[in-house]
Amino acid sequence: MFTAYNNLPDNSRVWMYQSDRAFTKQEVDYISEKARVFIEQWTRHGDNLKGSFTIKYNQFLILAVDESFNNVSGCSIDASVRFVKELENELNIDLMNKMNVSFKDGDHINIVKLSDFQQFAKEQKITKETVVFNNMVQTKEEVENNWEVPASKSWHNRFIS
């Protein structure tokens, strides 16, 4: 059962999918339509899930579930992964690569391999103040407060001297 992302409680569980490139306007519309249809049908052992999605910076797809309504199960998580993989195939994008790291350079979002991020940190092109995207967040509240943060406040800090 689809609900607006803003209407989900702060403790709603989230899954962050980072694209290897920005979505076009047409792709945002397509992803939004497909995500709404998927969430309307998303269930846990036949029981509806109260879910939503949002797209941030035309590059991050966030799926969310209000687990106070119904908890997700392994099967429902598997269904969401299949949905994301379909989007990858249809749009020729990579949403599942957890070895890509994202950070801001002014208003520009950079997506690089972890090894490149480490090298940039060594070269001090990335500092503790560099804004990074902590895609390890698990709740809607963490998205709001701990997702887009200085590297010093994220797991990225371990690579910065």
C-alpha cells in the first residue's frame, strides 16, 4: 500500500540505492511510476506493506516501509531487490554497487570507486569537511539527519588522515 514518503514515521526502514549516474527527467518519471506500482503490490506473506519511495538529487532511490504497520520479510526484501534489478536492466544503470562512494564537490555529486575515494583522501582532495553520502542509513530519520554529512561524521572518516 503506497503512502507519501513524508507521511511515513521517522522509524520507517529504508533501503538506499545510489545510481552510478544522474537520472534524466524521463527516467525520474519512469522510476516514480514503476516504484508506485511496485509498492502498491508489495506484500509480506500476503499482508500489505505500507511503503513509499523518494528520489534525491536525481541519483538516489530510497525505498521505505513503515514497519509499525507490518514488518518486512526476507521474501518482501527479495521482491524489492528484483524490482531494483529490473530498473537497472531497463535503464542501463547501476544501483546495487556498494563499492561506489558518493560525495559532494560544491553542488556536484561525485560517484567514485572506493579505491579512488581512498586515493583522493590520501591526496587530501577529500577532507573531514567534505560532504559525503552515508548510504548505510537504515531509517527515515537517519536519512534526514545522518545521510548527507561531513566525512568526519560517517564511516568514510576511517580513510581520512
